[in-house]
Amino acid sequence: MCSNCDGEGVGRRDFLKVGAAFIAFGLGGASWPAGAAEGAATPLTLDESLAALKSGNERYISHPDLCSIDLAAQRSAVAAHQAPWATIISCADSRVPPELIFGGHGVGELFVARNAGNLVDTATLGTVEYGAAVLGSPLIVVLAHTSCGAVKAACDVVAKNATYPGAIGPMIEPILPAAIAVRSEAGDFVDNTAKESARRTARRLTASSKLLAGLTKAGKLKIVAAIYDLQTGAVTYIE
């Protein structure tokens, strides 16, 4: 447990609240149990989950050396099942570890999918569907960041007709519409594109997934976009 932050992060407060209850979503004719290993889903609401990420990021900025987590105890507590209270679609960039930038969370709290550019392909979509429908995670955050290499590559395709070897070019193709949309806007082209791409990806989740759309409509899931500033450490949520 975090000895100095006890009570500040709701993940700490509710981390060990488990049981044998199942939550049936009943979407598309199927009943999805929350808690893949016969454990209850997180007791946190979608608003409480978002508040936990916000307060955790505030701790990360103001007291980055404050927390020490008893990982052995947490590992033992979640060995039989998991009940993450937030799902993060993050860039694979080594400077953007979600567990740290949201306040130093340990094992079993965040359900994380990472790839260059925080994009959503079939594997990532299935991952976040599993987190929401099976594990009962009430929040999905599409987390972009400043000075993103994948986004810069997409911007260079748009502005400079750049090309890239291997699978890099096809990988960044989903970012190109965002780059085209904000090309004429004032400010940093790369960061503006990162924000627009995250915003579009968040919207695409419910457009691409009847499962996520149904959970959102039922008030059981919240999907938001955000951007992490590499310089300040702050996470800003995007409308």
C-alpha cells in the first residue's frame, strides 16, 4: 500500500473490495460477467474512476517521490482475479507509463493497451471491450502525448510527403485525417494533431463497437480523450 497517499487514490481505498457477484450487461443477446476470474468488478463508478486518475496525476506532478507501493501485497491480492477501475489506451512511448503518470498505481488497478500513436486496431478494440464488458472497467481514456513520434511521422507525410519503411507507414495511416484536419490551425502542428487524433479515436470506439456503445448508452462506461505533457507531467482532458 502507499503509506503516504492512503485515502487519496480511490484505487487504494477500494482495491481489496472483491466478492462473488456478477454483473450481467445483456448486450447483443449475451450476458457478460464482470470479473473474468470469478471476482466482482470494481465498485468505483465511472466518475470516481476519472476523479482517481485526475487526483493521481496531481500527485505525480506535485509529489513525484511521495509514494512507495507494497507490490508484493498487491500481487498476492490480485493473483486470483482482476478488477481494474480504468482502461488506458496509451502510446508505447517509453516516457508515458500510465501507472506512474496517474499517481503511482500498482498491479491490478489499470487495464492498459499500448501502441505507437495510441491507436485502435482490432486487437486493441478487443482488449478494451474485454476490459469494459468482462472485467467491468467503467472508464476508457485514449491518452495522447506531446512530441509523439508516430504523430510527427503522420504530420510529415501530410506536410512533406514523407514515406516510411516496413509497417510504419500503414501503422500511422489512421492519424493522417487528424493531421489534415488541423494543418491550418495555430499552434504546434504535432501536438494539435495528437489531440485531434485522440479525440477521433475516442469517438471511433463507440462507432466501431456495439458492445462499447451499449455500455456507454446504459451509463456503465465513460470514454474520454486526453493528452499528457512530457514537460510538465500534466494530463489535460480533451472535449
